[in-house]
Amino acid sequence: MPLSFKSPLPKHTFTVSKEKAAITRHFTKRKVPKPTDGRLLLASWNIANLGVQGRTQPARDLITHILKRFDLIAVQEVKAQYRDFEGIVRAMGSKFDYVMTDTAGNTERLAYVYNTRKVQPRNLFGELALRDSEFPKRTVRVRYLEGGEDKVDVFPNHRFRPFDRNPFIGSFQAGSQSLTLVNTHLYFGKFQNSRKRKDRERYARRVLEIYALARWAGRRPDHDATYDKDMILLGDMNVPAMQANESTSQALVKFGYQPLDYVTKTAGSNLNNDKTYDQMAFAPGTIQDRITDYGVFDFDKAVFEPLWVRLNDELSPKKALSLFNRHVKHHLSDHRPLWIELDIS
């Protein structure tokens, strides 16, 4: 992840009220429910480089408008300079509050934003740091393409290194439902299709982070002292595709956690609409039975319509989309929010 996404030139300016109205219409089009009694709207959003992006106040206003739709949000990529994030939460209104971690890898924090009139913090908050005895050591297979051919690189007895950014555990009560969230931004490293084996080894580290998280979570129901066995793993897990032969997705589901199939239902979680980096995964049990709806909110299909029209008139479709996405990720993010609605009556 770069330090920040620079604004393409010429810079794009917009009218906040018009963009808010477009986002609101798109909430309706995508059937994102409105907050209501007896239902909890839970979301997860990686807001890229929040605090160092150089976003304008109008851009922060649009982020605020999106976040306000939800009751409880796990946020990733809050940077050490957290004042922009704090300002966004304050702009959401007096009923919203937040809690966050200190900085870790890439000078990032993890945070929760919640509606205090609907969601109450419980007693367990902390970062997940495994003991040495819990570090997995296993053979990791990394599938990659070379010269158009599918190949597999094998890293035998690969040992887990401590999380680059410790997942952030937070427990909450909403109506009749208690839930413990594990907010994550797992290690990215390098793309698996790099020509360099050293890069593919860094991808193997990513796989082990996912594996270690899933194994830890999968073992929680077996411990009598577990605070809350109804856990949700959510956030940017850097899983590129939920495919049977993809090592990251294999690691995520290995210990029983079941991720939402939001791609089939709606879309990918990135602007290019082709990745599943962001995830929500559930332990078998009562929370799954309470899911009434879910999806991805592709805000990029609603915002900056005049810019999109102009770029399409001037450029090829591929170049227009590329430049448009550069504007979107500078002002907002390169990730889309995931959301679910839970019955908490």
C-alpha cells in the first residue's frame, strides 16, 4: 500500500450535496437497509490511508455520509495521524463514538465506530497476539502464473511470524445479541504472480497470517474461558479470490469459519470489482441464523457522475475507468464497504 493516493490532474471538484444525494439513491438501488429497531447494520471498510491521504473536507463529508448508514463499523487503515478519522466520527453526530488501537505495521490503527444508542461496548477489548507455542509451522503452497502457465511454489516448514498488525478484538451488545468482532488488516506482502521467488515467499507469509487467525478463532469454542463464542472475523484479509485452489481462501475456511459469498450476490470489494480482499466470516452458530441480508456497497458506481461522463467521452473505456478509479480512491477509498443486517430483536 502506498503512503497515499495522489490526486490525478486536473483535480476533480464536486458539490457535496449532489454527491450525498447520489450516494443515498444508490443505497436504495443496492437495497442497503436503513437503520431500524430490531436490526443491526454491521459494516467493515478499509478507508485507504485515512489521515495521510490529503483528503479535502468535502471528501471527508462523503465518507461521513457513507459511515452514518451503519450502526457498527470495523474500520481499517486509520493512520497514526488519526485526527481526520476523529473528525469524521464527530461529524457523524453525538450518538456515534469510537475506539481504536495504537499504531502497528504501516503505521496503521484498527478502529470500531458505533451508534451508542443502539450498540453498547462490553468488557473484552484487546489485540490478538499469539504466544510462541501457538505459532503455526506448515508447508505453504503458492499458486502463480508464469508464461501463461499455472505453477505452484512450495515453501516447506514455513514458520509464522507475529502479525504485522495485530487483529483488534472488540465485544459489543446490540439488542438481544452479543457479538465479538475480530477486526483485521492482514499482511499483504507481494502479489503471488511476481517473478521473484522472494516475493512469493512474502505471499506465503500472508497465507500463514490468515491460517493463524482462522486456527485461533476455530479453537475458541473449545475453551470454557472464552468470553464470547459467537465471533465474526472481518476486515481486509487480503484474500484475492474465494477459490478452492487459492491458498489464502483455503486457510480462511480450514477451521470451520464460513465467509459470506458476497461476490456472487453483489460484487467484489475492490474498485476493479475482481477481488475479495475484504471478508466477513462466521463461526457456525446463532449469529449466522440472524443474518437477514448482506452485500457490498459499490459507492464508486454512484459518485462523480460528471467526471465519469467526461472521461468516457475523451478516453477509451479501459483508460476512462482507470483514471476515474484514481480519483475515487484519492477522495474516498480503493475498497468498498461490506455490510450485513442482523436480527437483534
